[in-house]
Amino acid sequence: MGRRPTSFDIAQLAGVSQPTVSRALRGSKSVNPQTRQRIEAIARSLHYAVDKHASSLRSQSANTLALLFFEEPAEDDSTINPFFLSMLGSITHACARAGYDLLISFQQLSGDWHVDYQDSRKADGIILLGYGDYEAYRARLDHLTEQGTKVVRWGAVGTGPAGITVGSDNRGGGEAATAHLIAQGRRRIAFLGAADGRYPELEDRYRGYRDALEAAGLTVDDALQVDAITTEDAGQDAVAELARRGAGYDAIFAASDSIAIGAMRALAAAGRAIPDDVAIVGFDDIASAQLTNPPLTTVTQDARRAGEALVRTLLARLRGEVSEDAPLPTRLVIRASSGA
């Protein structure tokens, strides 16, 4: 061939895929013995030697997992959702207990991160954190899994290829938050957050909101739902949109704490008292939720269990197992912002 042979050359001669060659040459039992022997014979005839670094993403030789934070769609393109930062400690500890190093990277959702981590062989597997527009990156996620790259993401359980998603009970949390506001006597409850398939986690929280309203016999008013991504600026803009619509409301359920904090800032600027005029509940229980004035009632997600579940699920995929846990439970943490 006039050049150093590659695993792709072996795949072509053997009539199999390149990932099959990779698995066969490292002795994986997932390749039947006859195919493995044929591949090994071709490799010997070509004087092919396995480059352990080049195959690290599909083997465990690197003993490294990659954690990719996706940028939130903010103006400065550099914001990480505080909830994802709260997972970092448990992910790091879980990796260390399993004997793995952790490579942390900051990525643009619109970039070619999937090509970079598939081709550069930087890690044995990838953990993805970041809400973003799911429809915008699902094709890339499908491509990675089809190529045999081991990926686990934080998101809405039941979305994406089987066995790669870990997430919380977003719908149950949304229902609990809204039911709490109803129990405080609130009847015109606004929902600030995306309510469609582009953001499945937020959509599930919206569904929980609707469940609680319908269970209480209250009308779901579309004028009280405003799309908002998970940033404080989005929360401020959503409150301004409610004002433009002339929609009366006495409570807000925000799909994230960041949205809630931005909404609280807008309400204060408009002279509306919290919780007397507007009660408010968020979602995530980030550290700053306790520091708002008044402190924010919110739905807490267990960041420690979330991080551990992400690592556990990824390690299972590295062993060739497919497992998907049930959604992790959420819990309502009641503080002064909801009037309780």
C-alpha cells in the first residue's frame, strides 16, 4: 500500500466495520471467534500493530472519561448552568473511586465536538451536560452511538438512544411545584420556560405544571406560558412579555432557578412584592436560591446521586451493558418566596 496500514484497511479486507476490527484486536468477546481469527490473520499479514492511544475511545486503555459542558445560549457564550457545576464534585469522586481520570472540556453546542471526541481518542467515554436545543444535537448524538462511542447524557429519561440518558423526575417536580402554589391559594400561575421538544427537560416540567392545574380543576391558559431558556436574562424578559400580553397572574413557576431569579429581579423593578403580589417557585435548588430576597422556594435535584448515576451508567456502557435507571426523585424545598 506504500503507507502504514490502518484498521480501516483491515476492515475492508475482512468485510467488516472498523469498530468490529477494533473490538476484535483487543480481544472483545462481542466478536465471534471466527471473525476475530480472520481479522487477526489479516492484521498479521499486513504487519499491523495496535496503536493503544488511537484506540483508546473504544477500549479502557486511557482510563479517562471526558465531561463536556455545553455553553448555555447566553449573550457572552460562556455561561454554565450552576446546577451542572453542582454535579462536578460527585462526578469527579465517582471517577476516582472507579480508577478513572476526568477530562473536563467546555464546548459550543453548535461546534464539531462530536467529531473531535470521536476522532481524537481523548477518552474512553463521554458525559454530556447542558440543556441546549436537543433537536439541534440529536443527530450528532445518534452518530456517536452508531460509531460505537460510549456516551451518556444528562437529560429527560426516555429521550435519545436507549440506555444513554440519566435524569430527574422533571414532570413530578413540576407537578409538586405547581400544586404547592395552588395550595397557597394561587389561581393564575404563569409558567416560564420552554414547552416543546427542543428542551425535553423543561417540557416535562411544563407537563407537570399542567397536570397540577388540571387536577385542581383550573384552566390552562396559554397566555401564561412564556418560552425562556435557563438564564436570568430570560427570566427578566419573560416577565416583560407577560406584561406586554396584559396577562394577570398571582404566581410563577419558573422552569429553572436562574429563570426564577431573573423574574424576581424584574418583579422587584416593577414594584411587585414577593410573595404578597406574586408567589414564585423555581427548579434546581442552586446555591444562590437561598440567597435571593426572599429566599427561593424550589424543586431540588440530587446532584450527588445524579453525578454518581452518570458515571455508573457510562462505566456500564464501557462493559458492553445497556442500562437506564428510572428518573431520579425530586423534592420541593419550601422557602419564603412562595408565601408558605
